[in-house]
Amino acid sequence: MEEKYDKATRLYKEGVTLAHECTTESMRAALPKFEQARQLFQELNAQQEVAYCFQWLGSINDSLGDKQKALDYFAEALPLQSAINDHSGQAVTLNNTGKVYSDLGERQQALKFRNEALLLYRALDDKAGQATALHNIGKVYSDLGEKQKALEFYNEALPLRRAAGDKGDEANTLNNIGKVYSDLGEQQQALKYYNESLPLSRAVNDKLIEAVTLNNIAVAYSALGEQRLALRYFSESLLLNRLVGDKLVEADTLSKIGGIHSALDEKEQALRYFTESLPLYQAIGDKDSEARTLNDIGLAHSQLGEKQKALKYYNEALSLSRATNDKSGEAAALNNIGGVYAELNDNQRALKFYDESLSLFRAIEDKGGEARALNNIGFVYFASGEKQTALKFYNDSLPISRAARDKHSEAQTLGNIGGFYFESGEKQQALKYFNESLALHRALGDKYSEAQILSNISKVYEDLGEQQSALKYSEESPLLTGRVESKQDEDLYAKAKQLFEEGVRLCQEDTTLSMLNALLKFEQAGQLFREVNAQFYEAYCLAWQGIINESLEDSLENKLRALPFYERSLPLFRAVDEKSREADILMRIGNVYSNLNYKQQALKYFNEALPLARAIGDKGVEARTLKNIGSVYSALGEKEQALQYYEETLSLIYPADDKHSEAAALNDINVVYSDFREKVRS
């Protein structure tokens, strides 16, 4: 019997040694050691040792991603520990069970087990255990989106961790408090806690926690729009990760660097880092993070316009999340697949996947995900022309995103509601929602979205006839989408902006001499904006040069001069995703070709402008485009086609009560009918 116990103990120690190596191979090799030790201990009725083996088997399977097996082993350990009154071991097993449920997205189950662990630690007066349980309960509430509740538990854990004198644990809790503030959009408060955590991890020479803290600091700076500063902290973190050999945190850092490059619109760079992180997650068996990274790679391909590749990676992520019963990852993948189909204008499929993701987000009580899914469903209905249905979903999403303190989702939804009111002709209501969205995007440091909202506000003022306000907001928008990175760039940018403003002022004088001087100003400004990669402003400079050339004299020669400026501005407006300006330029190019009597070329550009006008919900541009298409068909002698487009124009103008445009449309229709009558007479 003693020999059997010694053999079991030897196998157990070999298993512990292998498990501590923390590689996939060593952990897999540890499993049979613990299983053999468990069988021997069980034969000896050594229940304490059997429970220890079950704990190890559960923890290793958890690390290898086999969550169900982990739960099964922990479930075997619990009654044994209860029977022998090993309440300390029982608390550890309850806590570990809670972790697995948390990883699976079953957060209510996670709370149940972690609260049971807390009660035991309190009964044992184990302060360190209480701190761990409180910390872990805080993490579950944070994942549920209940950030204030999370802060309560973290703040209860913090003094206990300080009293225990474990600076590493204290640093960890400070980190998590910072993360909650970061999720709430309070980045300066987050940085305060991260900067408290950093010297603690350095004091105990804990490179891993130091690397995690540097990561979090980088995330906060990224949210503040300081992307280059964020990259600096990520790079520091990456060096530490590689030094300590922690593949998981290294993979996380690579993934986040990819996210920064994605935010900087450096899509190929983003794809490189995401792709580099993927085999690391696969090597350590972290299925959840592997699925998330597959989603990230899919997003990068989607942004590069490679929609089929995006679907391939999203579907891989979906299969993996389902295989590991990761409901949160499954919901994210379904949402992303819906997004691709929405971009491909396959609205029925988009709705199918969005609806599935919504059900899952609700099942796991992920309020932020639920709000995003509702918003996305609303957007599909909006694009399908079902505007009132879209508004219903936006209004359902808004209070949920606010309750979850998901400011990014709230900002997007407010912007979408603003878009609804803009299209409905309720300009003041549109401004109200756009301005609310703008304030949130600025607080979040989301420069790209801020630029888009500024552009929308500019368009509202333009439609209201308030040109100075429109110009003010349009000038702010391109400023945010450029990349001004050095003092020299700042000087060039300032000079370019001055030249641009002088050009605008000269145009307003509206004399031939002032227009010619403006041409020179816009040419000089455009060259400088190109040097600092301010594509939006460069596009405006080119557009202005085209407009001025057309306006100087109503001649075919001047229209030919305008054409290359419009054509050069078009890819720049596309690059910064400025759809309203893209539609305007396509219209202008179409008009030039129509005036030059290249009617088929004109039709090509007008037909490109039409879906853009519809996508941005601008009825005015849509009506003008339809009218232009009708004019081309009329000139080509295809009167029935012309009539169809003129009548469609009239249907858009009539509800807006635009008497001048209505009269013009009716006149166009009368001209076509007159042509029909002439044909009958002859």
C-alpha cells in the first residue's frame, strides 16, 4: 500500500512539474500523469489527494480549451472536498468553476459559483481568498456590462489585497478598475489607475503584469485618439511579452497592434499583425481568442473590399465558437457575417444573421451586444427603405446602450437617428441627434466617426441654406481624417489651410479675377495637403478647381478643363468614405459628359451616383440624379424611359413641398408629352 501511495505521489509530482511548464505539449503530457495518480489514490481511498487530482485535471483542460471536461472534473472534486470538510479547496474549485462558466459566456452561472466561493472564504476568514473572489465577481459584472457593480466589487477587493501585501495582486485589481473606467469612456481616470498599477508590477519584477498594464495604457491612449502614442506602449509591452515568453499576452498585444493599424486605416499592416497573432493563440489552445482573431482577420479583409475572404474567416470563427460553446464569440461572428451581407446589399441574409446574433446577445445578457445588434438591424431596414421600422430599432437600441454605458454604440445609434430625421426633412431634429452623437465621439476620441458626423452636420446646414455654418463643419471634418505627425507637417498643414481659406474667400467675391486667384490658391493648398496626406482636403481643393473652371465661362473648353480635376478628386473622396461628396462629383462628371454629348458616359456616372444618393438618404441629390438620367434618355430619344425617371423625380419632390423643383419636374414631363404629341401629328 505504501508503495502504491509513493507511486501515486511520484506521478502527481511529475504532473505538477509538466503543468508548470505551461506549454500545450507539457500540459497534455501532464493529463495522463494526474489520471494515473487519481486512480491509484482512489484505490487507496485517499480522498483529499483524489480531489487534488480532479482540480488539476479540471484546470489543465480549462487551459487547453476543453471547457466541458474542465467542468466535469471540477464537479467530481466538489463533493469530495465537501465530504472531508476541505472548505478551502472547495472554495478554490468553486472559483475555478465560475471562471469556466465566465469563459463560456454563461455569466449568471459564473456569478453563482463565485458568490458561493466568496461565502466560504468569508466563513474561513480568508482575506486573500475573499479578495480573489471579490475581484473575480467584479470581472463577471464588468463582462455583463454592469460597470458600476463591477467597480463596487473591485473597490472592495482592493484594500484586502493591499492588506495582504501582495503587490502583484494589487496591481492586477488596479488594472481591472482602470479597464472598467476605460470601458465607460473615462480614459483619463483609467490612466490614473494604470499608472498606479505600473510601478507596483515593476517593484515586484512581475514582467507579465507590467506587460498587461502597458497594454492597457496603450488601449486608453488609442481611445483618446493618440494612436502613435498607443503604438509606443504596445511595442514596449510586446518586447516584455517576448522576454517572459508569455505567448498569450504576446498574441493579445499583436492583436491590439493590429487594431491600432486598422484604426489608422493601415489595413494591410493590421492584417499582418492579426495574422501573426493567430498561430500563437492556436499553439496555446486558446480557442476563444483564436475565434476573436479570425473575426479580426475577417474584418481586415472586409475593409480591404475582400468580402468573400471576410466571410471565410467569419465562418471559421463561427464554427470554432460553436465547437467551444462560446456564445459571446458566436454572437460576434454572426453579427460580423450580417455586416458583410449588409455591405453586399443582401438585406435578407443580413437580417437573418443579425437576428440570430440578437437572440444570442440577449441569452447571455450582453447588453452592449444587444444594443449593437438592434442598431445594425435598424440600419438594414433603413437601407431597404423601411425607415419607420429602422427608427423603431434605433429607439430600442438607444436606452439599452445607455444602460450598458456603451458610449460607442450610443454614439452610433444617435447618428443613425439623426440620419433618419435628415432624410425625413426634419433638419432641426437631425441636428439635435447629430450634435449628441458628435459630443460622444469626441469624448471617446473616435476621430474617424467624429469626422463623419461633422460632415453630416455640414450637409444639414447646407440644405438649410446656412453656407457659413456648412463650411465651418466641413472644414473641421477633413482636418480629423488627415495624418499630421510632425512639427514640419503641422506647419505645412497650417499653411495649406490658410491658402484653402483664402481660396474660399476669393470664390465668394465671385468676379473673374477673384476666381482666377482662387484657382491658384487651391492648386497650392492641394499640393501641401498631399504632402501631409490630408486626403479629404486635397479632394476638396481638386473639386473646387473643377467647379471654378466650369463657372468661368460656359464653354465646352472649360468643361473639358474641369473634368480631370473632378476625376482626380473622386478616388480621394472614396478613400475617406465621403459618400455625399462622391455622389456630387459623379453628378458633376456626368453633367460634363452630357454637355459634351457623350450621353452613354453621362449615364454611367449618373447611375453610379444614384445608389450613393439613396444610401446616404439624400432625397435632394437623388431627385437631381433621377432628373439628369431622365434628361439623358430624353436627349437620346428614349422618351418613355425619360418619362419614368421624371415621374420618379416628381414623387420625391412632392412630399418635400419644394414648389420650384416641382414646377421644373412638371415642365420636363410636359416637354416629353409635347414630343409625343408632335410624333402623333407627323
